[in-house]
Amino acid sequence: MTGLPFYIFALISAIGAVLTVTRKNPLTGALCLALTMIGLAGLFLLLHGYLVFVLQILVYAGAVVVLIIFVIMMLNIREPVVRLQRLYWKRALPGGVLSLVLLYLLWRPLQNIPDFPPSISDSFGTVERVGVEIFTRYAFPFEVLSLVLLIAIVGAVVLAKKSED
Amino acid sequence: MQLSHYIALSAFLFMVGIFGFVWRRNFLIVLMSVELMLNAVNLALVAFARYWDNPEGHVFTFFVIALAAAEAAVGLSILIVIYRQRESVDVGDFRRLRE
């Protein structure tokens, strides 16, 4: 297995991530976020996560990013508001310190991570294998998840509805 | 490709997410940073699932993706409500709870 596809997808997602947080215009940020999601989906494919790959494209690139873009367009943020969104590099200090602390904490463990085992079972990551897992061992969390999604739908509708008075 | 490469990329994406979450004042970008962090964790989960030859990592990723979608929907509708009241998407303007 050559490393080239990994580096291509890793580069796509890393560049997309950096652009997402550094672009002034949230619409550009959302499009860069979609780029990151697609790069990550490619990585999932390399890791034999076929179901996760499809879900990543469908739910993230397809639904979440489109939802964000929809809201950006729906808000129709006026020009002065957008121009006020200047980037204050001075304020980058706490975030920079936090991420450097994370890097410091992870540096040593990263050196000792072993390589992947060379062989892998045939059905690994297929819809069938993951589906069996979801609907047997994780059936209860799955049902709870449906409740969570229902509550989120109702909550989103109730919140975003214009009040009558 | 080694497992450590995937974990390093995951850590990098998480760092970028934290950085954006703390630094940016635009609520939309803050939400996107949260999505970025969730995705970084997903990558680590899938990589370790491959390492252990165990699909439970994929099951957890499935749950994380569903919860992230719910979080995005609720977060964006909260943003819409606040924008109607304040005409702003700057998190610095959202301090009614603090006052």
C-alpha cells in the first residue's frame, strides 16, 4: 500500500481545515469545510470504513454543510456586519496556546504508536458487518439516538419559528 | 501508511478546531470549528477500528455523525433566533445570560 493517496487526502483535509477557520467570509469557510469533509471521507475509504465513507459524504458534505450554507443565505447578513468581522490576530493567542499544549501532550505518545496489522478480515467496515453491530449490541443506543434526533428536529423548529406576538 | 500518520492528522485537525473555536468571533465559524473537532475524533476512531480489526469504532463514528448533525441543526436555529434579536453573528454580542 503506497502512501500517496493518504498524503493527497490528508493534504486536502488539512488545507480545508486551516482555510475554514481563517476565512473572513463564513460562506467561504463553509465551502472549505466541505472540502475537509471530502478529504476525510477519502481517508475513511483508505481505512476500509466503507459505511462511514458513505455516511460522511451524505451527512456531512451533503446535509450539514448545506444546512450551514442555507442559514448563511437565509440570514442575509448585511454588508456592514460582514465587514465588521475583522480577524483579530492578537486574540489568536489563547487558541494558539491551547493547541500547542495539545501538541505537547500528544507528541510523546505519537512516537510510540505501532503500525497497522498487515491483514484484516474480509468483511471489515462493510455495511453488513457494522449494521449487525449497530442492531444487536448497540440497538439500545441506536433507539436513544432516534429520540435525540427527534428532539433536535422539534427543538430546531420551535426555536427558529417566528413568534406570533 | 502507519497508524501514527492518521493519528497525527487527527490531532492536527483537532488543534485547528480548538484554535478556531477559541479565536473566531463569528458564531458560524465557531460552529464549523466544533464540526471540525468532531471530524478529527471520527478519523481517530476509524483509524483505531482498522488497527484492532473491530467495527465498533465505525459504530461510534456513526453515532458521532448523527449527533453532529443534530447539534448543527439546533446550533443554527439558536443562531437564527439570536440574529433576529441582535442583528449580529458576533459571539461577543451574545451576553444576555451574563448580564
